[in-house]
Amino acid sequence: MSTLKIEKNIPIPKKKNRRIYPFKEMDIEDSFQIKIENNVKSIQKKQNIYVAIWRFCKTNPDKKFTTASIPNGVRVWRIK
């Protein structure tokens, strides 16, 4: 079994602003398109978008969004 060294006074790194979608700035009926190439990773990228919307709505319950798959991507609308 390896021994882990306990260290003291190591500062916690600051979190980066991971927000890449403009949910906060959107008004009702605004939308944006995310271009996604049709390949093996496209499903994962779409899931990442859906999770980002879910997380944003969790802390902003007064805002709602809907999405639609479009050719070469996804479009996101704010509906509430």
C-alpha cells in the first residue's frame, strides 16, 4: 500500500468561468445555434448542451429553455 503525503497550506486553485453558453443574457424567444458535425462525438456534444441547460435551470428556476436538432447542430430557445 502506498503512503500518501499530507501537505499543509496548499492554496485551492480558483475555478475558471466555465460558462460558454449565453443563457444568462437571453430574453424570452431569443435563441442561439450550436454547430455540431455529424460524427461519433455528436451525441456526446448534444448531451453536454442538455446538461448545461439543466444545470443553469437548477440555479435559475424562473428560466426555461427548449432545444431542437437542426442540420449540423442544435438550436436553443429561451421560452420562459
